[in-house]
Amino acid sequence: MHKNETFVQKRNILFNIYLSLPPEMVQNPYPTDDD
């Protein structure tokens, strides 16, 4: 389950970065790794 913990942390970091992006970047978001 340790691997999943890291995944969640990484996802939270990416989400924070996404929230801090300027609006023009948000209109063109990167693809997420949802496998």
C-alpha cells in the first residue's frame, strides 16, 4: 500500500500546481495518468 500512498501524494502535488496555474493554462490542461 506504500506505492498507493506515493501516488496520492503525487496527485495532490499535481493538483496544487494545477490550481496555481494561470487561467490560460487551465484551458489546456495536461493529460492525467489515470490508468
